[in-house]
Amino acid sequence: MTNNPHIKGLKGILFVISAPSGAGKTSLTRALLKSVPGLHVSVSHTTRAPRPHEKPGADYHFVGEDEFQALVDQNRFLEHARIFDHRYGTSRTWVEEQLTDGKDIILEIDWQGARQVRKTMQDAVNVFILPPSLSALEKRLEGRGDEDEKIKRRMREAISEIEHYKEYDYLVVNDDFDKTLALLSAIFTAARHDYRLQRGYYEELVQELLRQGSNIR
């Protein structure tokens, strides 16, 4: 799916992807960015410290608690939430600018953030990634090398996250990575041709076609 620069009127689509920790959301998103042209991911603000491999401005905008709260007070976030002792937020201005420019944006956020986004972005396409089983999810978390208590906590959070599955438009089970990637790509491609999401563009096009057709009759 690519946004053709020669087609004027198409607006960018906001994709919200949520999943319990360990379900593969981040890996799938990275793969989507490589396989789907014209797709961009929002870089969130966070109060947690950067990990060794993370680059400020590329992976996250790392800010202090006071700066984060100031952005909240200024209504600068499209959504924000506290997750595992740290705060995360999505820049409202940046997302709106990208969508207006016709770019498709992915937000990797939890159910709390997704619920906030839906209040102001009714046209967002919401996707929830499910693990094939809780035992598979636990094995993935164990593979990260986390401590037992941290794994138990994330499993509890995973169950809480899964309980909100009905709030999403699409449910995708990540049992096989390549198949799941193909399914997500299909969802993204279909959304670009969704009349409900691109009503303005298609209404103008169809009316012009009908105007031209009136001369044939």
C-alpha cells in the first residue's frame, strides 16, 4: 500500500495496534514498515530511561516526569497512559500533520490509549493482536530473560489487555509470524480503499464520473 502523490484528496489513515506484551506487536510493526511503502510509525514520548540500543527521537522521545506532565497540561497528547511504572504519550500535532499530508500512521499503544484515540479520531482503524495461547505468550516472555515476578506481572496485564478485545475492528492471532504479517498487510491495503474512510475523495471522483456520463445518455 502506498500513497500515490498523483492522487490528490486521499487522506492518511491512522492505524492503532494493541497487543499484550509478548504477542509480537513491535516485531510485526517493524516488518510492516519494511514491507508496506508509505507507512510510518509514531514516535511516542516516555518517562522511562532509554535502553542501550534505543536512540532518542527515533525509538522514543525521552523526557522527564515534569516535562511529560507539562505536555499533558497543554493538551499536547492525542493519548497518554501509565504502563509498568512509566508514562507514554502520542503527540497530537505530529499525528494530525502527517494524516493531513496523506501519510498512513501506526500507533503502538495499549487499550487505554486506543480508547482515548477513538474519542477524537473516529476514523482510526483499530487492530488487536492476540497470542495463540497463554502458554505460548508466557514462553515468549520467558525467552526475553525477564525475572519470574516480572513475567507473572506481565501475564496479569496481558489478561487485562485481552479483556478489551471487543473494542477493536480487527482481531489477528499471531501464531505464525509470516502469515500474521500478510494478514496485517491485507488489512492496511483494504483500508485505503474503504469508502467510509475515504468518503471525500471517492464522492468527488464518482460525481465527476457521473457528470461525464450524463453526456453519454
